[in-house]
Amino acid sequence: MRFVFKRSYDDDIKLFKHRPQAFYYLALLILMLALPLLLDDFFLGEVTYVLIFAIAGMGLMLLTGHTGQVSLGHAAFLALGAYLNAIMLSKGIPFVITLPLAGILTGIIGMIIALPVLRLHGIYLAIATLAISVLADDIIVMAEPFTGGVTGLVAPPIDIFGLDIDRYGTPILFYFLVLFVTLFVLMIYRNIMRSPLGRAFVAMRDSEISAQALGVNITKTKATAFAISCAITGLAGALLGHFAGAFNNETFNIVLSIQLLLMIVIGGLGSIHGAFFGAMVVGFLPQFIAITRDFATDNFGFNSLSMPGIETGVFALILVLFILFEPMGIYGRWVKIRTYFELFPFYRKNMFKRQKSYLKTERMK
Amino acid sequence: MSLLSLENVTLSFGGLIAVNNVSFHVGEGEVFSLVGPNGAGKSTVFNLISRFYDPQKGNIKVNGESILRLRPDQVPSLGIARTFQNIELFEQSTVLQNLLIGRQRHRKSNLLSEMFFAPSVREEERRHRHVVEEVIDFLELQAYRDKYIAGLPYGIRKVVELARALATEPKLLLLDEPASGLSLEETNDMIYWIEDIKKQMNITVLMVEHDMNLVASVSDRVLALADGKELAIGTPQEVQSHPDVIKAYLGTGGEINV
Amino acid sequence: MDFWQLAISGLANGSVYGLIALGFVLIYKATEAVNFAQGDFMMMGAFITIWLTNEQYLGFSFWLAIPLAILIMALLGYLLDVVVIRRMFGQPQIAVIILTIALGFIIRFAAGAIWSHEPQLLETPFAGREVHFGGLVLGFEEVAVIIVTLLLTMFLFLFFKKAKLGKAMQAASQNQLAAYYVGIPVKRIQSLVWALGGSVAAVAGILFASKGAVDPSTGLLGIKAFAAAVIGGFGSLPGALIGGLIIGLIEPFAAYGLPAGYSQVAPYALMLLVLIFRPAGLFSQMHKKKV
């Protein structure tokens, strides 16, 4: 067990709780920077994909995990980011401008879309955002002059100050671009969470009424959360557009929306780590299934693992198991394991036991 | 001039009149208690002052100005803080974080500076922390500073909620049943704290409470309500011996033993 | 009489949406949980009936297959609650939402694995039969769908209003602890509600499959049924049906009068409008949490 002696208020404000923690994350960063030396292009591409999903996951985590607003429509904002970026690029605007602008515009548009539905709670919000996702699909088709309709768009090549970046041509550069955006978003996320705004988010999630009684403007704070969340998701969308190369309305369908939500739940709601863990599951699960399938076919000669849709099926099954047995997700499990070793041999089984609260209706009739 | 005044306030839900033509004034520096049987409309009065409900008739004034045009989240900026009958803390946060949310009305930083955690934000955080630490010292919560609410016993939660209200640096504190569910010792602590809040911090207190011992020890004035109507107002002794109050509590013809 | 033909086929589609919406509302009314897998339940019910009655599978008589399918789905609903949902007792609503979404994915995968992804039609004894009504020529299935739906809604409405079990179900939803104290077996009641939800889904599935092909992704129709439930107000059974009928009617007429694409958008646009301007729906009421 580690005791952290705090000497000033700054000890609670700084990003890393203690020196060893800072050291671990530094080591992780160095590993990420050295990754192109260790992996071939294919696996580097996979890691890039995971990072893009982690960015999108952070976007949704901020909204759902920390502010408590469920969104089943975030694929719409991925799409918005991807299309805005690609359209602006094709107009000859340089990438260093289109990427941040795509994020900011997605944030603003997302907030405007969200404003009328922000008054809604729980299921109503979930359903309204679900509708946004369905509508986005149709609107992309209807806005054919801009979006190319069902034919879709091809993401124009990226050029940063004369440096050509392409997912297939220069996968290492593309990886670094995505890594940079990931770290940037991560920094902003962490900063917000240690500021008054981040506390207001969490307060609103846990008790809206009490947050209001302490001076949190619910509508404004929710709209801000939505804007930041959509902006981050828009950035991820822009990058995903480049990663996919070409995309159309099908790329960002409702299933992707739902998958994003399931992803952060598996990772662990309410922690930034959760966004990364969840993205890893989403990113590596198809590989894992493919490897298992090959293994099963080679050794037992059966072919049943090659059905269509097995990824989503397995993914959903994992999720159900997590919700039932580890509602705090992978991150929650990780914290328990870590605590077990820190406290060894004094860990008690019910240390993290959840308090059950009996449901009382919020309806009057 | 009175700090808070209700003037002929009426609120009904459907056919049920929860608050019926109630008027009272709370002067600066006073401890004012609302008593009455369950369903008398005491908590509804609090929710009216918090702007969770709109009165159908009458007016609510703070420092002589009507607050009826304010949103609930604008009420704290008048220097009004409250606690809740059923404890509404932020369960997934630590005690420290809960108290820091009490500083929300003093937030000066904007989104951009917070995104990059500008030096001004850091400076502000230190100031908030300083205020919060003073409250922690006052209510002796040092041992629980980094504990999560979800794991705390009931009595401590009650204190944390009081602390969170104090962290807003209020002028008027609304306490909704501060002693309900507390042990005798915890209630005695509460009595001392409320006295200190009044005397040392110069905070006006409006309180709803059932524990007549607590009410009698700290209140300057008491208002008894029943079925949304005013029964009696005066010192604790006057109200306790008022025949209408006795009737409301015990039906007709009983003796009151407090 | 083009108008009436469009209207009747719209009403028939709307009845199916309404029945799925009825399933949501039923479970929501009684357990405060929202079953996002209700559409997939419907799809499952349809496939089970197809499996029981179609020649290529078991080939049972149609009239035997229907009650059997309803029973199987009721059992599935009951088991689902006992094995999975019951563990969520006392958890936040959102956890149940996510759980049922995941269950929907699993059901869709299972259906695809068992019955393939090919669209399939239910073989009914009255396929191709027509009903002549005034000057109108209507498909028998369409008329049957509308009538069965109306009867079922009426039955459920009376059940919640009058029957002891129905009232116990409502009480259990409003305050689980209090209901438990007055001697209502809350857990079993909730399982029964899920069973009821399963059987309503089976009826919806049978009706749907009798007039159109089913494939595992048919369950996504549930999203449209959500729109129906919201338009009707989430707590009202007749409201859910009317919401479904409204959506069923909008679709063919929007397709008729508006440029392509708009007709698909119309139901959701209407739902968002309802959510924004009358968030409680057209037939129900919503309010704030009490402190």
C-alpha cells in the first residue's frame, strides 16, 4: 500500500498523483512513440484504428460517462466530422485548418442539434439521439450534392506543410498524426475534469437537482458537454474518414452509434481509461476472432465461427457479462486487481461492493 | 429589512393545497424554524425558495427583491444554500470534490482557460480549496476528505451536506431536517454547529426540523404549519404551548410532552 | 379508391409498430425498464412461427404454431428476466437500456446463425385471399392485422385497469419496496411482465411475417416503434397503438406526396417534434423528481 503525503493544495490539482504514476505513463508514452519500430504496417494500422476509436470513445465518455447523458447517436457526429473535413479539404483548404475546424464545427452543430433534446431525461434522450443517428443516415443520402449520397466521398490526401500523410503510403506518419490528436484530446479532457466545469459535469450526473441548487446552470452545462463531446467525436470522425479512405452513409450507421456506447461501457463508464480499454476491445476483437476461427478450423475442422455478424454477437455477449458481473467495466476490474496487490494480503472481497438502491418511480402516475 | 420574506404564498398540486397563503419574514442573523406534522408543507416552502416550484399566488423576496423571475441555479448567487431532506450528495465523488462543487457559484474561469488549465485557473482552484479546507476544519471532516460518499455512514453524509452548503459561503442557509436520522450525540454536535454558524459566521438559518429539542435550543423564532396554513409564530416556548399547535399534533384535547 | 388502399396498408403497418410499442410500454409501465430489444423479440417471434409452421422446417399446422410460438416467446421473456434482467434490480435505468441493446444484438446474431440471413415469409392458410369491402379490395392479412391489434390493445388496457394482476404490476413499478411490503411478489410479477412482453412481441412477429418477409435485421424496426411509443406518450397503452398507427399512416402518404427520402425521415422528424414541443407525448404526462 502506498501512502501519498500531500504537502500543498497543488498535490491534488496536478495530473499525476505521485512520481511512480508519472513514470508509468511516461514509459507508456515512450512505448507508443517507439511503436513503429516494433510493429509492421498492418498492426500499426490496427493500433491507429484503436486510437481513433479511443478519441471517439473519449468524446462519448465525456458526455455519457462523466455527464450522465446517454447518446445513441454519436455516429452522426463522426459522420459530420468526416464529411466536413473531406469537403473542406477538397475545396483546397489545408489540413492543419480543416481538422480543427471540422472538430469545432461538429461541436457547434452538435450543440445546436442537441439543444432541444437536452431537456429530456434517460430513455427519452436515448431515443431522441437514436433518431438523430437514423436521420443522419437519410440526410447524408438526401444531401447528395455535398456528400456524394450513397456513392460517398473519397478523403483527399493530407498535406501538412509539404509532408504527405497517407494511411497506406506513409502509415507511420499517419500513426503519429493520430497519436498527436489523441494526446491533445487527452490533455484537454484531463484539464476539464480537474476544473470547475468538469466537477459540474459529474455533479449533474449524480444529482441534477442538487447541482442546480448549488448554482450549476443545467441547460448551459449540458449544452457545453454536448459541444465538447461532439467536437472530440468530430475530430475522430475526420481521422476515421482518412483511415477508411472512402466512406458513405453506411459507414456511419446506427450500429456504429450503438457500438460506440457499448464500447465505453465495456471499458468502464466514468473513467478516461475506459475509453481506451473499450477501443482496444473493439479494435482487436475481430483479429482475435479471426485467429480463433483459423485455430478452430485447423484443429477441429469446424467452420461455425465464420458466420456473418459474429463480431457484434461476441461483442454484445462480452458486454452482457460485464454489465452483470463487472458493471465498472475493464477499468473497474483493473482497479480491483491493482488494489488487491497493493493491499496484499488485506484485500477484502466486498471492498468495492455496490450499494443497491431500490427503484422509486420518477413518474407521478 | 428582512433578508427573506414570503408574502401570501400559495401553491397547490392538483386539488391538494400544499402551501396556503403563508407569509413570514426571516431577519438577518436569525435562526428561524418551520415545524409541523408531516405533509404540513414545510419542505414545499424550501422548494419554493429554491425556485423548484412556482407559487400560484404571492411573492418571495430576498433583500426586498422578488426572486420569482430567477432560475433555480441563479438562487445560490443570492447567497442562499440548502440541504435536502433525503440527502442529495454526489455519490460517486469524494467529500472534497463534493465541497468543491459548492464553489460553483464563485466560478470565474471560462471554458477555454479550463481546457488548457491556464495559471489563472490554477490560482482559482487554490482559492476554492482554501475556503473548502476551512469548512472541513470547522465541521471536523478531515478524516473523510478523500473518501467517496457512497461508502460513508448516514450521519457523516448529513454533515457533508451541511459542509457543501457552507462551502458556497452563503448568507442564508436552508436546512431541511438537519437532525433526522441522527443519534443523540450527532444531534448535539449539530446544535453546536448551528449556533456557531449563526454566531461566528453570521449566517442566517432557516430550518425545517421535527426534533423539538434541537428546535428549542437553537431557534430565535418558530413558525408552526399544518395543512399548508400558518398556525402560530413566536419563540419556541410560545409555539409549543399554543393550543392550535397542540391540537394539530395530537388531534383534539391532548397534552403535549416534549 | 387509391386513398383508402394506402390508408389501410398504412394502418396495417402501423399496427405492427403499435404492437412493438405496446411491448415497450408494457414493460416500462410495470418495471420502469425499457426493453430496447423488443423489436428483436418481435423478429424472434416471427422466426419461431416460421420455423414451426413452414414446410421447409417443422411443418406444423398454422393454428397449432401460433399458440406454441406465443408460449415459447412468453417463456423466453420470463427466463430472460429470471436469468439476466433480475440481476439488474436497483441499478440505474441506463444500465438496463444498455443491457437490452446488447441482448438485441445477441438475438439478432442467434437468429442469423439459426435461420440464415435470407428473408423468409410465413406460410399462412389465407395467403392471397382478399376481402371485398364496399368498392375496396383489401388483402386479408392487412385486415386481420388491424383487427387482432385492436383486440389485443383493448384486452391489455382492461387488464391493467381492472385485473388484480395488472394493478399489482403497476404498483410494483411505482415503488418496488413499498409494493414488496404490502405483499406483492415484486420479482415474480416482473418476470410475468417480461413474459407478457414476449408474447405480445410474438403476436407482432406473426402479424408482421404474414404480410412481409422477415430477416434478422427486421428487429431494427423497433426504432420506428420507439418513435410510436414516444408520440403516444411512454406510459400509455392506447397511446402506443395510436402512435404506431400515426407513423404507419405517415409513411405511405409521405412517400406519395414528398420527394424520395423524405418519407423515411418523416416518422423520426415527427417524433423529434413531439419530444421538443410535447415531451410527455400526446397522451401521457411526465414531471420532475420530487425532493
